[in-house]
Amino acid sequence: MVRVAVGICVLVFALLPSLSSPESLPLALHRDEKMISQKFYIKDDMFWKDETPFQIIGGDLHYFRVLPEYWEDRLLRAKALGLNTIQVYVPWNLHEPKPGNIVFEGIADLVSFIKLCQKLEFLVMLRAGPYICGEWDLGGFPAWLLAVKPRLKLRTSDPAYLKLVERWWDVLLPKVFPLLYSNGGPVIMVQIENEYGSYGNDKAYLRNLVTMARGHLGDDIIVYTTDGGTRETLEKGTLPLLDVYSAVDFSTGDDPWPIFELQKKFNAPGRSPPLSSEFYTGWLTHWGEKIARTDAEFTAASLEKILSQNSSAVLYMVHGGTNFGFYNGANTGSGEFDYKPDLTSYDYDAPIKESGDIDNPKFQALQKVITKYNAAPRSINPSNKQRKAYGPIKMQLTTSLFDLVSMTDPADVIFSANPISMESAGQMFGFLLYESSFMSKKSGNILRIPKVHDRAQVFISCLSQDVNEGILRYAGTTERWNNQPVSLPTNECTSNTSLFILVENMGRVNYGPYIFDEKGILSSVYLDGQILYGWKMIPIPFHNLNQVPTFSIEMQLTKTRSETFELTNDVGQKEPALFAGEFSINSVEEIKDTYLSFNGWGKGVAFVNKFNIGRYWPPVGPQCNLYVPAPLLKPGQNSVVVFELESPHLELLMESVDREDFTCGPNDSKVNQL
């Protein structure tokens, strides 16, 4: 049984309102209420909507990356582009953040999102998982799966894993059933897994998922898989004999016809309408990379190659949105230590930008192509959302890391001979502080942590002196991708030296062989070559998901010593701390989208009116500013709180600006033209 530590919590998502009252949205009809029979099916290598051939011109748009207040706005922009279908993932971890704690409210209100799609005359392709990838933490899996003992074998026919999937789908799929097209709803297809052929070859696993899906949704719905357009991935990831439709994805610009011909070999005869279920309009960006950009005309011409032959395509993404909170995913390169976390922005260089803007060459080029093939009347292009720069925000230190530790409920502190993972401590997101002690040498000590996920900042303090003064002395940082020993400085402690290691979970791997991505210190810790025993794990999670916060980090937490806090370049004062500030908005009419600029700050996470808007890291870049949608703001005073890990702005200033900025980092050119 997993122990859940509460610790010092700040919300990942503040409780957001459901989209609207049920009365304002169309209700899918149950079978016994239907007056007119509806059917979406495959025949003669074509999709059919009722008795008419149907070309899917769709786009991925994720409800969990957009505030509910903006769902309709973003969908209307997709409508103006000419789309007739919305494809959407369902992230298990958002809906079951703790075992048995089911959430379908606020930003997790999937049913309202699907009904809104129907209201706006979209069909829906639902990607039910349980694994989704999507540059989302752990590929959508709840992190508590990593703490289950014996260890689960994710994405396999492991009975213990399948039992948990079945328990989740027993909740999810009954919500989907009345929304199926045959029941009067908009859902025409339901995807199981995602690109499984790039990961495994466990056909029993896929068959189990199909059986579960059919058991809840019946035989009329099209169940589909998506795999890369190669023979190897399709052989591993498809189930053509079980009447499961196999869709493909491939790089934008690839010749689609050989791939669509190959697709036919993995579908039953007459059941292979050509479909690129992920037509890439852009690409993702990791921290430390140049922002990814793709050419608008090239992208549009590649789409026309598909649509001109009556084939179907789904734009991935039509609108990317934002990785709010701690939900960004990560990738790995040559090994699990070659770790590449994703940006907070999931703009993706999509035709509808992160802020909703459509006044850009890619939207225009794609719209010109799509209009040729979608005969439905196109809506007028909405105007771009107004943005406002609210100006400089004076910040002040409110709570140091040491203060946070002193405020922890002793019942939440875990004791162990060796360090344990975040998940084993019952903490899924944020930070975990590891504390131990040692006898220091006059010549100093060498600390080594062979396996840390993902980033560890090391501090020391004299137990008999500094603790009473609340002083932590920075010693160094070691990282998953750059694992280096840390030299602990000499000190004049009269007794044992206290060792503090703050570990940040920077986002779990969402794709590839290293997806079982536990966080925290995952090995013994070595001091001068000897294992250091005797540890306390102190949670600092910031992890309440989509709930009313139970702990406030407002300015009243300011400590007396913070009033005399002086900023210097002394690395010894590199102690993480909370900083808070406010900016004022005079009226409702002045509430607009904005961005917070973190130029001059180090690394951390930011909250606006108690909502976690994501991570910042401008010295590494390329993202300098974090998007703040207008629904998070209010007339009067608006609070900004940041947990700064390294070094705050020397003048403790932050600025609200009116535009995105992806030019931060060590390189001069910050655009990666793909």
C-alpha cells in the first residue's frame, strides 16, 4: 500500500470551474431515446458517416492544456481553420491523481469538453490510453503506479497492471458510452494505447485492451491503433484480425502513398481508409534547445498531398496549449541519463498558437488547403485575443527553504537507512528534500550520488550553530544528465554537519524504453567513497491537482530575517526560496492575457493567484516568458509567487509583458528550423 505524504502543498491546478451548466450543452442520446439511427463505419476503404463517404480533416486539441474558459475559443479557431473532427487524449494521471481519487471537474471535465465539441459540430476521435505519450508526464500514467509492489510491468499483459487499467476504464468508458456517435454523441472512434509498435510486441496486452473497450462500448464503435508507418512498428502494434482499425503516422513531407499501401496490409480487406492520425504541424522543444519551427508552405503542401487523394489526416497539433503545473513530459536519447525535459509551453509551432493567435502564415497556408476539401461553410476567423503588459512587479522574499522545512508536519517526514524514491514517499510531483548528517573533514568531503532523477542541489549546515540561525550553505548541484561529484566545503562545525539535498522532479519520461521513470535519489549516497546511512525525506511537493489549496504561500509568511535579505553573487547564499509580489488590475475590462518575463531569474516554478503556470529556466532557455491566460486574473490585486531554486533577479523585479519570448539561453540563434 502506498503511503501518501501531505507535506507542504501548493496546488498544481487551482480548482477550475466546469465549463458550463449541463443544460447549455447538447446531451448525447441513449440508445432507447434515439429517434434517428446514426452510424459511423468503414467500408470500401472509406469512412462513412451514415450513408455518405466522409473525409476526416481533424486536429488534436487537448482539454488538459487549455483552461476550460478557453475551450470554446480554441475550438472555434479550429472550426475557422476548416476542421471537422477533434482528436483528444485522455491522461489517466489527471483523472486519478491518487489511487481511487477520481477527478472529472474543472480542467479535467472531459465530458463537458466532448459535449462542447458536439455543440460546435465537431466529431471526436478519443484516444483513451491507458498510455498516451503526448509529451505528458509519464505518458499519462499516474505516477503512483511506479510505487506499486511487486513492480508493475507497464504496457504489458502483466495481470496486476491490467487489473488497474480495468479499474480505471470501468470509470472512464461508461462516461464515454453515451457520447458515442451511434448513441447520438460525437465520438466516432476510440484509440487504444499509442504507437505501441515503437515500444513492445505483447499482442495479449493489446487484445485485453480491445476486450475491455468492446465490453463497455459495444461492437459498433471503431476501435483503432496508431503506429509509425513502417513494417516493423505495424507488425508489433496492430491487431487486424480483431477488427481493430490500424492508422499510421509519419514525418511531414514523407511520400504518403507507399505508407498508406503498407497500412492496407495491416487492416482487413476493404477496411483501410488511408489516415495519417498524427500529421505534424510542428514539433516539440526541450529545455536547452532552439525553439522548433517548421515552414508553413511546406507543411501545407504536405497536407495537400494527403487530402487531394481523398485521404484523411489529423493535425498534430492544431493547438498545443500549455504544460501547466508539473505535467510536462521528457525524452531520453542514448540512455536514461541522456534526459531531455520538455518546455512549459506546448506551442508546438501549431497553426493556433499557445495564446490562441491565428494571424500567422501557418494558419493561413493550412486554411487555404483545407478549404478546398471541406465543403462545409467555414466560419469567420476570430480575432486574436488581446494581451496586456501590466508592467514591473516588485517581489520580496517570503519563505526560505529552511523556513519551509521548519513548517513541515513531523508526521509527514519519512525515516529510512537509505534514500527512497519520491513515489515510495507518496509524493508524485515537485520536490523532495533529503537530510542526513556526517562528520566533516578539515580537508573537505566528496559527495557522490550515482543515480538522481532529476536534479539535486546540495547544502550543508552546522547542526549546533546554523540550524538555530536558519542558514543553509550551498555546496553544488549534480544532475541526471551531468552527474558529477560535489565537493563539500570545509567548515568549522563543533559537531556533526547536516547535509540537505533538494531533488527536483523535472517531468517523467513519456516515450521510449525508459518510461519507468522514478524520481528522487535512486541509489545509495556516497561520502568519500563510503555509503552514507540515516536519512530523512521531507516532502515539498506543490502537488494538489485541480483542488482547493489547503496551504497558502501568501506574503504573510514573510520572516523577520527576510526584511534584511541582501542579494549578492555569493554562491554560498544560493538557497531556494519563495518570493511573492502583486500587480493591480483596475477593472474587469482591463483583464487580458499576459506573460510573465523571467529574464534575470534562475530556475523555478511560478504561481499566479495560486495557479501553477509552470516552470521557468531562462539561463538554459529557450523559453523566457510564461503564458498567463486572462481567466486566471481578477480585478484588484493579483498575486505572483515563485519558488526560485538558484538566484533571483538582483533587483527582485519581475515583469508582466504582452508577448511570448523564446530567445533565452546561451546560444545566439534560438530558432531550430526543421
